[in-house]
Amino acid sequence: ITMTKNDSSESVTDGVRVQVTSSYRPEHSDEALGKHCFAYNIRITNESKDNRPIQLVSRRFEIQTIGSPHKDVVQGPGVTGRQPILQPGESFEYTSTAPLSVRPMAKTPVVARMQGEYNFVQLSTADGTTPISSTPLKAKLATFHFILPQAA
């Protein structure tokens, strides 16, 4: 089985574009202890065709380290303590970290993969703050990988 290694991804779901890039943080890692820290930067853009503002209300991510059958699930309200409102055409960007305890495998620099989704509510165009539906709009965070830098 071959696997494409991507340290970034991009997807558009129901008019919401989600772009992610990840990078290794050697200053927060300790290879001898199997501790590897990665930063990931997320940019979410409201590209809705119906010109409605949206508000990010929650997220759910799955992180699976290489060689493990288990997935760690991270979920909760908003992101980084915020629940931003995005007008049509607006973007919200944030950076978070993923500290991983994993022993790399000899054949691949990939130590984990991550995917998930964001839940949004559509807001009234009249005031830009009143939800118009109790059914959340779901935007996919496409799969990307946490990749160790290659030794020179």
C-alpha cells in the first residue's frame, strides 16, 4: 500500500474553504524521548454563494499516530477559545499545536495523520448574529500528515 504524504490539505464543503499546513517544531520536541511537536495553521474562508454570514461553533478532530490502531479525538466549542463570525468572503486564521508521543517508523517520516470537521451555524443577513437554522453546517478538515524533517 502506498500513501501520499501531505503536510497540508484544502477542502471546500458547503461554501466553506478549510486550508491547513503543518510544520515540525524542533524547539519543543525531544527525539530521544519520542516527543514530537507540530504546529498546524488553519485558514477558514466563508465562500458561501447565498451571502450569509456563518459562525464557527465547534470542531472535532481525529489524530492517529503511525502504527497505532487508536485515534485520539479532540472536540469542543470553537477554536482557540473563539467562535468567530465570518461574513461572506472573510477568513479566520489560527495556529495550534499537536504534541505527539510516538516512535517514528524506519520506512516513513510520517508520524501521524489528522482529519476532522468544523460545525457552523448560518446567521441572518438582517442582523448578522441570529442563527437561522438549528442544523449545523459541517465543513471538512481534509486529511493531512505530521511529517518529520528528513535527515540530510
